[in-house]
Amino acid sequence: LANEIKQNDKIMCMLEERQKYDIRNINKAFSDFQKNFQKPDTRREFDLSDPQALKKDRPARLSDNDPRCTVSGLQKFMGEDLNYSLRMKFQKEQLREWSLQQQRDWKNALADKKFLDDLHDKNRIELDRKTMEQQQTEEETRRAVCAVTKEFNRSQAAELAERKKLEKHQKMKDDMDEISSLLQGDLLSENPEQAISSFGRHRVITDRWKGMNQDQLMAICSSQQQQVLEKLRLKEEERRRDAEWDRRSIQAARAQLILGRHQQRQSRERCRALDSINAELSQEQKSK
């Protein structure tokens, strides 16, 4: 049954499509017939509704001597531009003459420009030739000056090299003297007596002092060890105090907990006693 319904629906859709196609063809044929065989200009009353009637009709006035231009027709007035066509023709001719004159002026201007450009090119070529000659002269002069300068620089360089050689030799000699004096002096030999100040042996000159001796270093190490032991002792005492405070805090908390439990126990006993009293009173009241 479902397949049959689907088949019927499909046939109905095809019939509807065919009907729409036939209606469209009929409307198209009807429109083509009206367009080809029922034109508006073939009707008898077309002259009454012709949109081109005014264009086909004769103008209201053919000329100034038209016999239809009567006074009552209101077709001719004073001040009208009756020579419009002649005036427009004259203006067009005048514009054409002006355009031709502008073209001639433009051609003459182009010719003058071309002549000036040619003259400018000739002057520029002559100026370039003179410039090249001047550059060649300047180049030869520059070469001569460069040769003289090069020779002078060569002599100056030789003199400078000799001076540097002498200065280097003198510097090496001075450096060797300075090195030998430093090696033989008290600074590099690290003589401890050179750092003693003139204000007393307990004071030293900082720029000559080479450090402490072995006895001074041992004294400093001993002092540092004593400071470390003292610090350890203080830390141990602080640890003991903290432990004592912790023990006391734990005891106080334990005592507080025991007191709280005792108070809870007493409260429960009071509640039991009160409940028993209330039960007895209730029994007595029920018996009465």
C-alpha cells in the first residue's frame, strides 16, 4: 500500500508538472499571437489613443507666414527667437572656426617648442663638451697634485716609521728598567716591614699591606671557633626553652581536656538525676 501511495504521488507530481508546462505554452502562444496579429496600430480606434499622435501631427506653426497663425491662435508672440535654427547654425560654424584656429595655434606652439628644444639640445651639447674639456684639465691637475702628495706622504711615512722605531726602543728600555726596579723593590718581594705605619706597629699602610701572618690567622680562627661554640650553646638553650614551653602547653591542654570531660560527666549525671526525679513526679501525678 505504501509503494502504491508513493507511485500515485509520483504520477500526480508528473501530471502537475505537465499541466504547468501546458499552461505556460498556451500563455506563450497567446502572447505571441497578440504580439504578431493583434497589434495596437491595427485597431480601428487606435488613432484615438495613439501615443505618437502628436509627433505624427503637423506642428502648430510651419513658418512665420503660416496661414494658421492667426491672432486668436496664439502661435506667434513678440520677442520670440524665430531665428533659432539660423543662430544655432551660425554658432556651430563659429565654434568650428574657433576649433580650427586653436588647432593652428597649437601646431604653431608645437613647432616653436620643437625649435626651442632643438636649440636647447645644441646649447647643452656645447656646454657638455666644454664641461668635459674642463674636467679633463682638472683631472690632469689632480693627477699631478696626487703624485706630489704621494711623494710627500711617502717621505712622511718613512720619517714616522723611524720615529716610532726610536720611541719603541726607548719604551722597551724604560720598561726593562721599571721591571728590574720592581723586582728588586719591597713591593713584589712582599717584605712585611714595608707595610708598618709610622704611627705605630699596630697600624698598617693599606696600599703596601700583603696580608696577616700565621699567628694573626690562628688567633682569628680561634676566635671564630669560640663564636661558633657560643652560638651552638645559645641554640641549645633556646631549643630547651622551646621544649619546656611545648611540654607545659601539652600539660595545660591535657588538664583542660580532663576538666572538660569531668564537667561533661557531671552534667550527664545531673541530667540523669533530673530525669529520674521527673519520672518519679510523673508516676506520682499519674497515681493521683
